[in-house]
Amino acid sequence: MPEIKRKSKVPLLLVLLGLFIAGYFIRTGHVLVQPGTAQDLREMVAVEDGAGDDPGKFFLVTVAQKQTNLWSLLYGYLHPDVEVQRLSQVIPQGMSDREYYELLEQLMEESKNTARVIALRRAGYDVEIVSEGVVVAGFLDQSPSKGTLRKGDLITAIDGRKTLLAGEVISEVQQRQVGDAVKLTVMRDSEIIDLSVTTAAHPDDPSLPALGVYISTLEWKPVLPLEIRLETGEIAGPSAGLMFVLEILNQLQPGDLAGGRLIAGTGTIDVNEKIGPIGGVHQKVIAAEKAGAELFFVPVDNYEEAKKAVHQITLVPVKTLQEALDHLASLSLTGRGLFPREPGDSTTLAPAA
């Protein structure tokens, strides 16, 4: 019989190995949003002459974002606790990775300053704010503001009301309905102009109206009566505002605001003490549970999404700082109010617009 030569399998194995290795270098244009960390805020926040250690703790929770290769993208689609987002949903067109991170750092700094202002005002201090306005830093995909606003525009008023902080702009817009017009006053190339933008659905929550822009406050600072240091390292973004306020308040008074409990949470906060929605709440709940937190403050607009991640932690949906303080008071032995406002007191910016 003629000898039959077997075809070697080595070339096929080499091809498969090459494809496997190549998968690590193929960029997909997507980002993984994964559970991050839960960190004790006492290690980040220090109030001048603040109270000492308490048995209770407040946690700042984070998410981890990572650009994907072929295999990590597959992992993201298969893992129930990982969210896959298009890179264009995360970083605005025309903005580099570095510019995007610098924007997040600016938003973090604004969140810190806002928390300082709110906490000190709650504690009875008079705190003045100095600001040049709110700058447009970029646009989301399909933004309704494209063609009307420009990158670098300085938003100085909404419907004739002066705006000093980015949080105020967001709060004003979200009081409307999707499809409503918003009248903006902006400074462009040293010229004051009036514009109108019709809101569109927010990409993260279609029930919320949005201008579809990335904004930050330009050159603003509070005039503080005492020093409050917040050292957050490489953590960036605005979503820790509520928890910053709670930790600062905890150090401003002698009692344990957390009531001996381990309390995590998330949410932006504006100077009028309104708590706003954030991204990655599913992953943040998981990070809090892994750290052993018993209770999690969540913005009302994120509550339904957060419930899907819960195994044993207790969710507390809140719209305002007062609701969070009321819940903490209900957990205390006395149930008395914490940092109550005086009758007629207001946390709106001074001077009034």
C-alpha cells in the first residue's frame, strides 16, 4: 500500500495561538465599567479641629473603567456585574483621554468645594462663593446643543437667573421635561449672547432632560472660615458629593453621625442640597457590599437600577441632603434632627440672582 502522509497540525496550532495573542492587541472602541473600591472617608477628609474617630464609618465608592481588547470585551458581555459602554459614550468626540481625565478632575474639585460649602452652612457658618461661570468642555453624541453652543462658551445665566456652578446648570435643566426649551445666556469671545436649546433625553436615563454637554465651573472657590482637606488621590468625577458632605458634617460635630454603622453611598450634590443621578450605580452597590457596608444612600433616579445589584445591603433612595440626614436621625437612639435649618434659612447662593 502507498504510504499516506499525515498533515501536520502545527501550522494550525500556530495560527490559533497567533489569533489568541492578537485578541489582546485588538482595540474594540468599548469600555468596561466594573466594581471598584469602597474607601473609608476618614482617611480622605480632615476638618480643622474636627471630632475624633467614631465607630461608624462613611464610605466613598468607585467604579473602574478600562478600555477593552477583544477578549476583555467578551468577558464584559458575559459577566453579570460588568457594563460595556461605547468609548464615544464615555469620552466626547474631539476630546483626548488626557483632556477627559482633566475634566473629571475639575468635576471632583467642584464636588469637594460644594461639599465644603454645604457642610459649613449646615453647621452655621456663612460661606461666600466666587465664580466666573460655567464653561462648555465638550459634547455628547447626538447632543441637541451642537450647532448652538460651542466648546469654550461660558454659561452665565439660565432663563435670566445667574448661574455660578455647573451643578446649578444641571439642576435647572433637570427641573424641565424632555423637549422643553432652555434659554441660556453665554459669554463667547467677550460677547454676551442669548441662546435657546431644546433638551433631549439623557443617555443614561431617558426620563431626564439634558443639554448633551460636558460642563465645569470656571475658576470658582468658596471663602472658607476653617480648613477642610479632602485628599482623594487619583479618584475623579463628581459622584461622591453627598458622601463628602456627610463625612464633613460628622467631623464638625462631636457625635457619631453614622450611628456605629458602616454606610456607603453615591450621588452628586448641588449647593441647594439636591442629590443628582450618577453612572455605574450597579457596580458601586457591589463594591459597597464587598466592603461590608450595611446601608447605601442612592439617588432616587438610580434606585431601580441599584435594586438589581442588591444581595443583602439596605438601599435608601434620597433626593436631598435633608432626606439622608432624616434617615440617619431615625437610626439614632434619640431620633432627633441632625443639623436642622433655622426657619427661613436658605442654602441658595449669595448674592441672589
